[in-house]
Amino acid sequence: MRVFRDLNNLPAFKNSVITIGTFDGVHKGHQKLIERINFLAQQNEGESIIITFHPHPRLVINPQDKSLRLLNTIEEKVSLLEKYGVDNLVVVPFSRDFSEQTAEDYISNF
């Protein structure tokens, strides 16, 4: 699995099947989603891609809230996603500035 942490240096992906989310833990629901994107990518002779955020958005947006309990660290998440056969992982650096951009800016910049 290739891991990308610099959004300015992403390659051209081939026939990508993409999902995006915090993936705060790679639980059974996530595993089914991963299974599906891997299947669709294989059917299209393409690549599966998971886009996730680090740190978790709630830690940035509401740092005083101590109720968030992550199931996995970023290192564990990377290891588990590789174990489940994901081709590419894009880790988006999450910040307050990032969270305040418009949807249009997010799409055009990313």
C-alpha cells in the first residue's frame, strides 16, 4: 500500500475507486466498505483509495472535548488498511484552516 501525506505530490491514479472518512477505527463496517472499494477497483482494473484525516477532525475543532476515544492510532490505521488490501491511503493533514475552506475550494484544491 502506498501512503501519501503530502497533497501537493499525489500521483495520477488509475480508474480510482475512492472513499473518504475519518476511519477512526477499522471496524467491521469499515472492513465491508474496504472490501467493496477493493472489489470495484479490481473490476475496473483500477486502484482503491482511502482518504482520511489526521489528526481526527474533532480533536482540532473541539480540543476541549475529552470524550473522543479513537479505536486506533494513525500507525495502527495504516497497518490495518494495508492488511485489508487498500492500494492507496491519502492522509490529509487536518487543521482549523483546512476545516474552514469552502466545499468548492476543497474540491478544486484537492
